[in-house]
Amino acid sequence: MGLEIKKSEFTGQEFERFTSKLFHNLDAFQQLLQRPGFGEGDATVGAELELYIVDDQGRPLPVNTQIQKELGDPQLTLELNRYNLEYNLTPVAVSGAPFSLIEREILSVLETLNQLARQHNGRVVPIGILPTLQRCDFGLHAMTDLSRYHALTKALAEMRGETISIKIDGPEPISLRANDVTLEGANTSMQMHYRVSPERFAASYNAIQLVTPLVLAISANSPFLLGNRLWHETRIPLFKHAIDGCGHNSGKTGEPDRVSFGHGWVRHGAYELFAENVYLHKPIIPVCRRESARRLLAEGQIPSLFELTLHQGTVWPWNRPIYDPGDGGHLRIEMRALPAGPSASDMMANAALTIGLAEGLCHRMEDIIPALPFHTLEYNFYHAAEKGINARLMWPKGPREQLTRLPAVEIVKELMPIARRGLHAAGISKTEAEHYLGIIERRLDANTNGACWQLRQYSRLSRSMVKRRALRCLLEHYIENSLQNRPVSEWGNI
């Protein structure tokens, strides 16, 4: 959905043409996967960092278009709402010190963007959901004026109704109604891209699915929406409700949700995930190119599979398979569940833990899958989002891999040696592994993360301040700590 398109209204003939090309692309993708040497190459890791722009009062500042034009960097793109930006960080080789390289780039990008934002009396901040948001910050007036977002709003309205309901429980439950997708724009994330070979794809994808609830629990950073205390990672239900609609229940209607944790363990490889999305989900943005995937394949070239990749961008699993025609064509796994923030060092520690655990457990997936039903894994994911670092998850334990309910913190602590081995096996230096896993270990020892810190500070401040002032004060100290790039385990009380 990063593609800019020229219109937001489409004819039935355009949908028919797109659907035809979509299935042709799927056939071509299957052929590509069978081509000797396809997808081979060194593993890489990259990231997309989404950011808020706020003014000197900690309120959303709608100047993303101006900042993008002033920077003139193609890696900086516009997000759904006018107070959000996304920076596409440079992919790096996994071997060596990849997380340090990305962290340095994040810090450089934040410094540059803050310099530009200051010209508009603003700042940028990496945070899952801005705690100072108000209802007036949403609506068509807040949406970035690009055709793709107008097309998305129209398509989703036709799919699940003009008005959607958003109901999220928690200490202060919230119930909202909306006519557009801008509430989804409240979510900002750090999306990691991990390149894997086709032959390892199934095991790698399943391993990443397995560990996502664990990392999500100890990385939560989105406890507020419109000033209400909700889930520790409120991004998860908010995104689902804003896209699929709160009233949509696949268990009752039989219809697949476009936002999901998936439909089961992967059995064979990447093809089945792409095929699922083609067969289960109707196209909503039918933009075509003239490219013939069949002709390019016959000529020994690599097709872009434009329609297939565009369609993938309109389905939102929390871990998404990616096809990229670059570098001879390759596959990636996009990890979309983790929030932006609190600091660059925290985000890279989360990435290191995810990849370390996935690499360390990858070879054990055939033994783990029978012991952990997919619906239990899905439960782990949503429970981790709701309870955060306090979550108790179902986990195979003991010589017979018996499912046991355990604190997420305890599970991660026990798996740290596996994460270390996984990082070393991926070619990551011992110094790099120790640095970032050390950040995780100190976070576990302190029993805190971004969500815990925000909730703790709000509890203290709200004793002497009204809600809006307490949230604003909380945010100011959050920004100060974040800009200093201090891991959240080291953040003190206000």
C-alpha cells in the first residue's frame, strides 16, 4: 500500500482484469519458486519505522507532507494520517553487527527529522500510540491526501459497511464509531524485514510466529487510546477493529478477516500463504500494469508480480510473506506486530530477540508444532497484547512438551540461551548479541517495558493533575528519555 495510485474509483471491468492477472501472477510465483537458485543469497534484515509528529504541547502536528518535501529523501514516505511519517531503513547483512548499523541509522534519521520538525515548532517521536490523541484528531480532515488512502477508505466501507464500531476492553473500556480508516492511523510500528531462503521459509515463518507473542508481551508500548487505559499493546485490537470492523466475527460468518494472526501453521512454504490471500480475499485496489509475468519467465527474467504484491499489501497478517523481484528475486518475512519505541536501542533489542529465538528454535519446529495447536498460539498472541509483560502464556514445557501456562517473562528468561545460540548461528557477532540481549535481560529483571513505564507514570501524575495534563507531562518525559536513546529499563520516575 506504499504505492501511489491516480484514482480511487474503479469499474467492474478493472476488477475482472486485476483478478485475472492476480491468478496469472500466482502461477508465475509458483514457477519461480521451482527455479533452481531462486531466492538464494545472504540473509539480510531491514526495517520500516513509523513516527508521530507532535507540537510543543504534545499534540499531533499535521505537517508530514511539508517535512517529506523538505527532506527530499525517497526513503521517507507519508503515512495514513497527516501527523505520521515512515522511514524505510537501509537493509543490511545479518552477519556481523546488523542491529548496531540500523540503530545508528535510526538515530541519524531522528536527528534530521527533528531538525526539520523544529522549523514547524514540532518534534518526531517513536511510540506505539500517542497518549495525547483526542477524538478530533481523526476523520477525513486528518487523512493524508493521497489517492491510495481514499481508495482504501472506499473499498473497506464497501466491504464491511460505511460505519465501523471499535470496542476495546481494559481498565477504562472504549467504544467508538467511525466512517473512515484514520483511527487505524493511530498505530505506529517498527516493522522488521528478514530475508530467508525458499527452502527454509516454512520453518522460519513458523518459528517467527511461535516467538511473536513472547516478544510482543515484553515489548508492549501502546497502553492508551484517547486517554483511556486499554490493552498494553492497544495497537493490536485497534488495527483489527478499524480494518475488519468490530462486529465482524469470522467464527460466526465463516468469512476470513483481512487482519489476522494467520490461518494455521505453514506446511510447505511461501506459496501457500500467497495462495491463501488470493483465494480468501477479494481485491480492493485493482490497479494493473502491462507486464506479462509469463513472457518474462519464458525469457528467463524476474517478473515484478505487481498485482500479487499489491494485493498482499491489502491483507494484513501480523507476520506477512513478502516477494521482492530485487537481487534476482527473493523472499522476506515482514514482522509487523511490534510497536515503535520506546528508544532505538529497545527496538533493536526486540529485533535481536525475535531473530535469535526464531533461529534458535527453527530446527525444533517439527517437534513443537504437534505440541502447540495453532489456536493456542493465536490465543497467546492476543493475550500478550492485552496483558503485556504480565501475560501468562501457554507453552510446551518438559521432556514431553506438555502445554503449561507460564509467565511470559519466565518463558523468555529460560529461552535466552537459545536466543544467543540462534544469533551466533546466523553469523551475528558475540559482542552484538550480548549487547542487545543484555538490554532484554535488564528489561526482564526490571519487569518493565514502554507500556509499564507509561502506566506507572500516569498513575503517579494523575494523583495531582487532570488527565490531559498528566498525559502531556508523561509524553514530555517519554520524548526526553527516547531522544537520549536510553533503554526503557533505565527510565526513572517523573
